[in-house]
Amino acid sequence: MKTTTQQYTKVMNVCREIFRNKTIDYGTSWRILRPSSLTDQIFIKANRIRTIQDTGENKVGESFEDAFSSIVNYCAMAVVQLRHKFDFEEEDLSSDQALEWYDSIFKEAFELMESKNHDYGEAWRDMRVSSLTDLILTKILRIKKIEDNSGKTIASEGVEGNYFDMLNYAVFALIHLELQG
């Protein structure tokens, strides 16, 4: 588990740095996006990854690492949007506050990963990146269905839990890709 902690933290620090730099470049313009729009952004990235995995052809040139890092960050943004509703009347979210919320989500995702790794015995290590991609796509379809049902669920964990799972699957994919690198 010590190795997982180090690998996970390294990947999340890279994603955090991307998030921080884009916040410097663009501010927190993503705050205008509804969670459903972020779900669609995650879908676009994951579907693109799957298409390239299936065809072996990458015409745009964005790496799998870039796409999975985007999924991590879009998931974090979606959780922020669920917890802190955007208000047109409010002042722009500061970069410092955005990073504080990001770090809080990272901490929660890390704790969830530790708990699940304990129970599942780090089964993700024996999975293929393509399977992690498929799991992300499955979670996206679940979220879309929940969103289409106005957030109402009967037996599922709800939208936020699915975002955390996708974030962790993307981190696992990034760890695999680094080990293959």
C-alpha cells in the first residue's frame, strides 16, 4: 500500500498542477458549467480514449495521460459544482479557494481509494487500462441516467460517489501508463 500511496499522490500532484495552471490561464470560468456539462466533458474524454484504444489511431495527438488527467480534474470540478452551486451574482471564485476545494476533494478521493484498496486487495493493479476506461464510461452512463431522473435514485450511491470512482479509476489508469512508460 505504501507504493500505491506514493504513486497516487504523485499522479494527483501532476493533475493538481495542471488544474492550478489552467486556473491561472482561464480563472475559474468552469464554474459556469453545470454538473451535467462536466459529465459530458468526461464522456468526451473517455469515449476518445476508448476509440483510440479500439482503433490504434490518434489523429489529434492528445496523449492518454492528458485525457485521463482531464478526467481527474473534470471529476473534481463536478464535485465542487455539486457542493457549491454557481451564482451569477457572486464574485468570481478565487484561485486560492478553487485549489482549497480541489485539495479537499483529493483528500476524500484518496481516503476512498485507501478504503476500497483495503477491501478489494488492490485488484486494480491486475486490470487493464482499457477496463478502467470501460468502468469510467459505465459510471458516466449511470450519472447521465441519474441526472435525467432529476437526481432521484432508488438503490444507487448517487452522482457524487460515481464522480469519485471515476476520478480514482483515472488515477489508476495514469499509474498504469506511467509504469508502462
